Amino acid sequence: MGARRPASFPQASGGYLVGLIGAGISASFTPQLHEVEAAELGLDYEYRILDLIELGRRADDVGALLGEARSRNFSAMNITHPCKQLVVDVVDELDPRAEHLGAVNLVVFEDEKLVGYNTDWVGYRDGLVAGLPGASLERVVQIGCGGAGSATAYALLSSGVTRLDLFDVDEARARDIAERMRPHFPSQVIATVPHHNLEVMITRANGVVHATPMGMLHHPGVAFDVDLLQEGAWVSDVVYRPLETELIRQAVERGHPVLDGGRMAVGQAYASLQIITGREPNRERMEEHFRTLIRHEESSGPPARR
């Protein structure tokens, strides 16, 4: 393991050196999204994967990994599963949105400080605006209250959802998000949904957000009966590998507006790149690049691990 670390932790010689810490992330599209767009902006920018499994490190080593990255002049580190919550207690300063969410997916090395941000929520919010313009936000049901669900809930409420009904098979997770969000959105209704009442709430919703792993290659299925949706209700899925999940396919077949998971994936990368460099990336260019990568992957065989 000692012989591999120098390759994973290069000493920066100039420009931007950025990394991604997480487990099982060797197939991530994030490096390509960052590097290609940075090149379009004329920036010297290199992005490295730091896979905990390949490095033989534990999730609670994330603080030490950030220290090693800083000593090698990294500019910033993206953070993904299973470290987003752990990093909250490692950084020196938290952006208010990251503090509200209790999760960090970007750490920027600013002078002597580690500053934590969360760009997942803004990635979803911007995707919602661009992908479902004019969608009704009166009543929205969200299924899934894990890490992605926390970001989508915050984004939905920030976008002006009047009533957000939260459901998770682990009811405690839904209650946790509701309790965390209520102080920041006191004029909006944030409720939890017991299992026996989920179908009724879906029939009343103007939109349903799916924020669980169901629909990924190794987690097939659909989280709810699409036929329950009222006419004109929209459907959003955070899964993007495959881009057309079974949920998205069924919703399209029935004539419902949809928002696929690619919008959130691109949006968080766009926001991260913007924070790291202070430059304005081209969102449409990043979106097209991402979808080209997905089309190539899907035409080459089964999707790789997310």
C-alpha cells in the first residue's frame, strides 16, 4: 500500500489539483466532468480519484486523507459516500447550507482552513428549474431520506414547495430530515408519511421525488406504483446509472413530465467547479458532455458501479 500512495497523492506543481474521496468510486464520471470543462475555461486542472477500498483506508480516515491532500497542495476535495457526514466534524468552517444539511460533499483548502460546502442540494435545485420549468410545487412527496434525500428535500423547500411529505422505510430518517428542515422553512409544511398512507399521499401530489438506490443496476425495481399519479404530476429520480430508470420509463410512457438523475449529477459538479476556481463553467456544455459519457457507457454494456 505504501508504494501506491504517491500515485494517488501527487505533489501539485501548479494549477488546480482536486480529488474525490469515497468508496467504490473508480468508475466515477466526476474527474472527466471537471477536467474537460476546466480545459474549456483555459485552466490547468487535474482531478484524482481516492478510492477508500483501493487505498485500504476506512471511512473514518477521511480526516487524515484530507491532511495528506493538503500537505501535497491539493486545492479541494469532493467527498462522497460514506464520508459526507463524517467530514462535518473534520472541517474548520462550514458553509451554512452544509451545516443545515449535516453533510459535506466539497472541502476547499482556504489558507489554513478546511471549509466544507454542500453542492448536492444546489445541483438538484438548478436541475429542477432547468428540467421542469413551471412545475407545480404545491404538494410534493419524497421517497427516500438518506444522504441524497437530505439534499433534495432542502432543494425542494428552497425552491418554494408548499407542502413536502417525506417517506422512508426507516421512519426515523424521515423524521430526522423533517426536524432538521423545519427551523429553516417555518412557513412551509414538512410532514412525514407512515407506510400505510404513502399511496394516498402520492395520489394527491403534484410531484414525486425518488431518492433511494432502487433503479440502479444492482437494485432493480420501482419504488411506487406510477399509476397512482394524478394527471400532469411530475416525477424525479436521483439515480443516473442508468439514466432512464424503470421509474422514468414508466412515467414517460404514461405522459408525466420527468426529471432524470443526470441533472443533479451535473449540477453538483458545476457548483463544485465554480466554488473551487471562482470561474463560471458552461452548464449546457457540461450537461452535453455528461450525457455523451452516459450514452457511451450504456452502448458499451451494463453500467459500471456508481
